[in-house]
Amino acid sequence: MDIFLDKALQKGVDVAPLGQVATYIPELAKGSVSDVGFALMDLDGHMYTRGQAEKNFTLQSITKVITLLLALEDLGKEKVFTHVHMEPTGDPFNSIMSFEVKNPEKPFNPMINAGAMVVTSLIKGETKEEKIRRILEFSGKLMGKEEVRFDQEVYLSEKETGHRNRSLAYFMKSTGIMKGDVEDILDLYFMQCSILGNCVDIACIGAVLASNGIHPITKERVVKKEHARIVKTIMTTCGMYDASGEFAVACGIPAKSGVGGGVLGAVPGRYGVGVFGPALDKKGNSIAGIEMLISLSKDLDFTIF
Amino acid sequence: MDIFLDKALQKGVDVAPLGQVATYIPELAKGSVSDVGFALMDLDGHMYTRGQAEKNFTLQSITKVITLLLALEDLGKEKVFTHVHMEPTGDPFNSIMSFEVKNPEKPFNPMINAGAMVVTSLIKGETKEEKIRRILEFSGKLMGKEEVRFDQEVYLSEKETGHRNRSLAYFMKSTGIMKGDVEDILDLYFMQCSILGNCVDIACIGAVLASNGIHPITKERVVKKEHARIVKTIMTTCGMYDASGEFAVACGIPAKSGVGGGVLGAVPGRYGVGVFGPALDKKGNSIAGIEMLISLSKDLDFTIF
Amino acid sequence: MDIFLDKALQKGVDVAPLGQVATYIPELAKGSVSDVGFALMDLDGHMYTRGQAEKNFTLQSITKVITLLLALEDLGKEKVFTHVHMEPTGDPFNSIMSFEVKNPEKPFNPMINAGAMVVTSLIKGETKEEKIRRILEFSGKLMGKEEVRFDQEVYLSEKETGHRNRSLAYFMKSTGIMKGDVEDILDLYFMQCSILGNCVDIACIGAVLASNGIHPITKERVVKKEHARIVKTIMTTCGMYDASGEFAVACGIPAKSGVGGGVLGAVPGRYGVGVFGPALDKKGNSIAGIEMLISLSKDLDFTIF
Amino acid sequence: MDIFLDKALQKGVDVAPLGQVATYIPELAKGSVSDVGFALMDLDGHMYTRGQAEKNFTLQSITKVITLLLALEDLGKEKVFTHVHMEPTGDPFNSIMSFEVKNPEKPFNPMINAGAMVVTSLIKGETKEEKIRRILEFSGKLMGKEEVRFDQEVYLSEKETGHRNRSLAYFMKSTGIMKGDVEDILDLYFMQCSILGNCVDIACIGAVLASNGIHPITKERVVKKEHARIVKTIMTTCGMYDASGEFAVACGIPAKSGVGGGVLGAVPGRYGVGVFGPALDKKGNSIAGIEMLISLSKDLDFTIF
């Protein structure tokens, strides 16, 4: 197995210079193209790492998986999917157009920004502070860590420059899709996006999904089996922005990427995977991350298809 | 002439019950369907009125004409049209879609909300307060009145519920089309929309346009000839929401309607017209207002075509 | 007056090299950038010409004015506008998108391809041959010519390569907007677009419109006053593709351009204008033609606003 | 196992009356709502059937799977995916809009009409006749049948009324996406859609996919392993129109439905499935078919997630 892990890392290192770090959030522009790494956790909790597997980064859209799981645990699937569809869309992650064209009663899916903001708005809690605390605690349970926190600089940077997300949220407010105080929900959403983690952490989340909700180390149930399965399915059809279809063909596992450079993968019944590389391709996915996942998938036969 | 004025009023009164007052701004829902009236001012300042010609209402989108004129006077046409196009659009007045689809460098025209907000953001003034004061003073010059003010209830109502405009403004902020503080610009825009006037007031604005910028009573020049001409042209192609084409064929004069029930018209070289009737048709234009303008146009041969 | 005409021609000649001849119809690509000319006809039939005023070209979209007039004469305005709206649109002339997004019951206006094809389908006649003969005869009446014909090479070229128009027509067939045999209507439309004329011919059509339907030479009524007025109005709001608004501000007269390089203008109560220059600007309008019209409008005070 | 099969059939029978047969192709409107059935084939070729499992129907969009497999075998994946993407889209199966908005170089995926027509145009063969013969022969190999034919009535009905597909094809021709003679490709496409099969036939195709390309009875390789895997992946993300995401969550297997009422499913490593019921839900999928697949999936644990 070692030889496959080394090979995958090398492939990631090789392609990383072809990508570019995200710049639309000023703080993210500080990422280093040469940071590349990954972690693999099997369902007994054994961890295999290569490269910068313990370097922290902001999880960004990967947190859409976390809040979807939490909302499902909080409210159940019937309630959650009253507020958001589960259909893939060819539109960009921040598209408003389809709301105007199709006047839908709910966003397409929980992996695009509109859907994720609606899911975030569903999280239980009296106040914004209680909600973010619950999200952080739940993230800790998934990662097997005592304490999870968010990066304040990135959070403030997103809050200050997130005009497109603000536009999207007010649009949904105007059509009645979004309930509650828009600025509070946006604030919560920006905090959530700024949650810090590393490859080991997200590999652990992936392992929870791969084992249908059982934590691989403590062997405790963290989420219901059905919720794990639903989330893996939605990750497969919608997890990699508008490259989800191509990624499914090339790699064949449920995965969710974030603009911070991380990708969370789950190989059902076998592994959780966390990969990292802040240089992104044109679709907004980690260029090294995708290369490494495809390499691992080929050599270790990950595909579910 | 009297017979034509009486006839026009009667037609307005007859159709008014077929329309509905705007409800999307809670305060506007209080308008009375039976309020119908108009005023005609010739270029010597003689005023002809019928019905509720002196009842105040909020000018709403009619103020797009006022701020466009002020921006032109403040900055000149070159500068203003660097920030907004002058093309008609078949899209609704509050559409965001075309921004996402076409990624334009500026809004279509100053008569849709997006363009009007950009025009408002161009008005000279150190602070929001100074800007609204200048808009109110300029409105007074156009109306021949000492004091013009805005309706505070309507302003607060729009500010509280204007999520779609807020979404539009943040979208333009995110693409760089809108400069400056979005909340300040929205605040100014909501104040501007709430400016109070009656048929006599807007007939006077129409007369200034009809006489190419000369005030019909004081005979002073209020705006440059070219600016009056530009604004009349844009009113003709874009003034009546997505019924502008039909209205041009039916009535044939530059006009601008507002969701408060008013319509401002200018018959080049002859009259300014102000009509009122809060019951709207499906396109958002005063149903009695349009009927009366068409009746007057036929009997008094208004058309410019 | 001579000095203004010379000046206008010079301006046209100067800008012509900045444009490009249309290439999407192979035959049109043969046009010469240096061909520039115009004709002005007053309402007594006096003709003023400069440059290549008698060189023939295919009228292309200018024929939308001809068939709209004929359809109005054939069926009356009520009937015609049951099948097509009269609203300007910011969409390109060959757009299908709005049909899918808005599912309208009829096309936006008769000056875009969709609307023009529907208008063409309304022309009276048992067969395609009879219909084109009627269109050609009616064109002759408007131009004051015995015989009008269409360019066979251009017709065949359009028929062979007009896939976008074919797509548009079948789309309208699928939604029920277009009645009748699609291939026949397309064939007729391609013939119509290929009608030949020169500046003198289209100045004469413009003069008929400018005089509300009376032929300036024969003094016979060619079309009803109301139909002339309707067509002038629609030309003003929709005649110059998505530069109609800008042209209205800059020149201020009803006009219709064609991709063959011609522009038809009507100065109500004064002149008909025909201009020509096959080099087009980015919006598809004759670059020299627009420049000359604006120059003439400024010097001879054409604007209707 | 019998009990689960009986239960599934019963569920299908129960919901069938809630759907409606397709009417947009006149011939399809003749389908009977009460026809419900399915077939399951394991990888040793054992067949389990219930209800109307041997009643023939036109495969319609299920043939998109067949031609994609054939094109992959003919040309290889590199070549095929030069002409079509593999991304899911939230747009309807017959959407043109995204072509105009996004001006893509190729259609979204081979499971929407645009993509399927492009795939069909790639099939090897000198003439239309040779191409359809090759498609029929290849269908026979997948179904394990000597002779496969298409329904002439349905073919002619589609050819006569398929204006939307014709519009789509000419649009792609106009942008250069579609090569070759449009009418020939459409003709081929309409023949392909009219291919006849029953549940047993499509279960057999499903079994070929489930076994990665090996025919379950003859044990011969029919398609390459990689091609089977690619097609299963694309079926999962795009196979059930704009209900693909919901179906993936509810059932969790690669599947492709057709408007004739059939659904083809593949349970990797285990079964091929063919279900039938001409009454469709609002998304265009067989209402009984989906119900039966979900029932089978739950009881026999089909899901790949």
C-alpha cells in the first residue's frame, strides 16, 4: 500500500503548481501552492498520512456536509427536505438566476450556497451563538477532537466581502424561501465556512460516513445510518461543484470539496479520506486533491460503480 | 377642451375598479382604488385639473426621472452613462437574472431598479443626508414648490421589506457595478421612492421636460436642453416597465409610472401631464392613469410619432 | 443643406473602415467596406443623395417593416397583435432563451427574428409563391418601383446556413406560437430577407411612413395612417437591435437597420431616409449608417423628442 | 425473495393510477395505465419476473444508454467525451436555454436530449440505414436477442411532432456542436427512441452493466469494463431526468428511465433490473416503476451508497 500512497502524493505535488489559490476571499489568497497532503483512515481507526496532513486550513464548503448531517440529526430527513431539494444542478454554486427563472419553493440541493444557507438556518439553537457552538461541538464529534474552532481572520474577511452570498440570501428572503434574520444567518454561515481542520480531521469525518455513522475509533454511533447514506448520495451527485459528474466517473466516491483546498471523501465500508492542496482548478476544486483521489481510487479500487 | 378632460376622467373612474393597489410595500396597500385624477400644465404654466389632482401620493419610480436629471446636471451625460446603459429590456423591473447571464458592466437603463440605484449612488453629496436634501431641493425646483418631503411611514416600510432591492444592490456590489456603501445607497433609494407629490406637481415636472428644461411659470432654465431630451427619450423606450412598447403605440408620449399610482407625462412643446390612480394593472402601471393618458392623447393628438 | 449632406457622407466614409461586413451569411461577406451612401426624400418627393445611393443591397431586417405594414393592411392591428407583442427586449435578435424562460404566448415584438417570422406567416396568400409575390408587389408600392426582386444567391445562402432561425421557428412550432408549415415559412422569410433595394428605395419607404401613409410622389395613400404610426413607434423602441435605446437618444427618429448594411429612417412630417454601408458595428448596425444619421439629425434637427 | 417481489409489484399496481401516460407523442398516449411489471436478472442469468414483464414498449430515453455504450465501443471514451460533457444539470431534458446562456462547446451530458443526439451522431456507419442497423444489432447483443426492431408508428409519430428536438438539433448545428446532416441525425434519433423491448430485455442490459460488461448468460464480454462503469456512473448522476438526485437518495442504483414507461437499473455485482409502467409522474418517470425499484432496493438492499 505504501507505494500507492507515495505515488499519489507525488502526483499531487506535480500538478499543484498548475492551480491557483482562491482570491475572492482575501484571507484565502495567503495559501501556499506547495502545501499538499492527505490522510486515509480505515474503519478500525488506522491512519495513513502523507505530506502536509496535519496543516490546518478552513474547511469552507466541506462544512456543508457537517451542517447537513447536524440538521438531519436535529430535525429528521422529512423536515430538512421540506426546505431544500436534493437535485444536482449544472449552475454555478452561487447562482441566483435559477431562482428567478424557475421560482422554486426551495434551493436545488444542500451543496450549493443557497441550499447550504437554508440548511444552516435550520440548525437548532436559541441564538446565533448557541447555533455556532452546536455546529463546532458536532464537528468535534465527527472529527474525534475535543475542540474545534473557526478562523477569525477568514470569518471577518468573508463577512466583509461576501456580497454575492448576501445577495443570494436576501433574494431567498424576498421569495419567502429563507426564514429568520438574514444577517444572523449569514454571520453563522461565514463562521461555519471558516471552521479549521486538517486532512486527519476530515478523513475522520469521511470514516464516519464510510461506516454508516459509527465513529471508527470510539465505535460510537455519531449519526444515524440513513443520514450517513443520504449525505454520501448527495455528495456523489452534487459534491464537487459543476465537476461532480466528471469526478464521479474519474474517481467514483462520495466527496465534497472546499475552496480552502480540502476535499472530504468516503469509500463506503472501507475508508475515510482527507486531502489538501490550496491550489484550485477552474471549477474551484483542489487540483492536487483531485489528482491524488483519482490516483488512490485507481490503485486501491475505490469506485462504488 | 373641457369636454375631453371630463371624458378622460370618466374613463379613468370607470376602469379603476379593475385594478389593484400595490401590496408588496405594506404602506402602499392603504391606497384607495377610487382616487383618480389628473393635471395638465401648458408651457405658459396654465393648469387644468380633474378629480383628485391635489391628493398626495408617493412618487416611487417616477423619482427615477428626477434623480436621472439631477445626476445628469451633477456629472454630465458622459459620466452618467459610464455607469448605466440606456437600452430597453424585456425583463421585469427588479430582475437579477440578466446580470448573471450577461455579466454586463452596467445595468440596462436608469428606469429599472438596478439602474436607478446606480444613478442614485452617483448623486453628489458628502453624506447620505446631504444627498437626500439635494434630491428633495431639486425635486422642489422641478415642481415649483418651496418644500418637498418624503413619507416616513412608506420609507420605513420599504426599508424593512425591500429584500429584493437589497439582493439586487448586493449583487451589483459583488460584481463591482455598484460603488460605495450598499446600505447607505439603499437607504437613500428608499427615501427617494417615498417622495410625496400630487398630479399638479408631476405635471409641472412634465412641463419642464416638454419645454426642454425651462420652468413654465418662472421661465427659468431648470435643466439643460440636452438632458431634458435624453430623459424624454429614455422615458419613451423604458418608462412604463414591460408595457413601454404597448404604451408608446397606444399613447405615444414620454412617460414614467410609479407603483404609488402616479404617471408623469411630457408632450414635447405642449404639455406636462400628471395622472393618478393607485389601482394598478398587471404590469404595475396605474390602470386609470393609462386609460386617461390614452384618452387625452387621442382627443388632443399627443403622439410624437 | 448641401454642406450638411456632404459633412454627413464624409463622417460615414471616415468610420466605415472601423466596422466589419456580416459573415454569418456567406454571400453577405462579399460586401465592400468602402461602399457608403445615403438618400433623403422630402414629402414632396424631392430626393437628395450622396455616395453609393443607388447601389443595390439585400434589405434583410429592414423587410420586417415591410411585412409588418403588409400584415397590418391585410389583417388589421387587432389580429396582428394577437400573434406578436410590441415590447422592446434587451435580448439579442435571435434569442430563444426567453421563450423557454417565460413561456410567452407570442414573441416580444415584430422587429426580432421570432416576431418577424410570425408576422411573415400571417401574410395572406394561398401558397408560398403567392405570398412572396404579394410581399414583392407591396414592396414596390412602398418604394415607388415597378419591379422588386430578391437576390437568389443570398436567399440560397441564408436557406442553407440559417440553422439558428430554423431552430427558433421549430421552437415556436413546438409551443404552438407558430402555425403552418415551418419550412415554407422559413423559405418565405429567407426570400423576404433577400429583397434587393438601394438608399433611394428605402428613403421612399421612409417618406411613406413620415407622411403617415401617403406616397410622396404619387400622393396616393399606400397604408393607413394608424398603421404608419404604429410601425414608426415600434421602430423607435425596437428597430436598432439592442442599440435601439442608445440610437433613440443619439438620433431620435424611428429607424430600422438590416445586416446587409442599410438603415431605413423616417422623420415624421419631413423626410424619409435611406442610408447604406455594409460595415457593421458590434450590435449589427451599419457603422457608417448610424454615424451619418446622427450627423444629419444634429444638423437638420430630426429628433422627435 | 418471492415475498419481496410480490410486494414490489403490488406497490407498483397501487400507485400506477396516480400517474399519466405521456401524450406529447400521440402514439404513446395509447399506453395503458394498468400495465405494470418487472424483471430481475442475476449475474448467472436467472430471471425473476412479475406482472407484464414481457409486454413490449418503446424504450425511448433508455436507448440513450445503448447508444452511449455503442459510441464508447466505437470510438473510445476520449473521443466521445470530446463531444459531450458528463455533468448533471438541473435543467429539463429538452432545454435549449443553457446553450444560449452559457454557449458551451458541448452538451451537459449524454442523458439529456441534446447530448443523446450528439452521441447518436457519432455512431459509426456510412449511411443512416447502416447506423440504425448497427444500433439494432448492438441492442440485440445487450438484450441477448436475435432480432430487435423499432416501432414504426411511434417513429413516424415522433418524426412528425418532434419540433422541440428539431429546434434543439438546429440550435446545436448553428453553434457548430452538431456535425452532419441534421435531418438524418434526427431521423436516426427518432428510430432509436422507438426501439421495442420489454422488462426482460432491459433487465438483461442491466445485468451486462452490473457484471461490468459480461453477458450473464453467454458469459461473453459485450462491452469493456471501463465503459460499463462510466455508463453506470452517468446513469446515477443524470439518469432520471431532474429527479436523479432524489432517486439516488431513495433507491441508490444506476438507472435510466424512458417516457415509454420503462426503467433500466443495474445493481453492481448483483442484478440487472427492468421495470415497466406507462403512467408517468410529473418529472416524466414511470410512477409505478420508481415505486417498485425503491421497494426492491429497500428489501434487497440494492443501494451502492
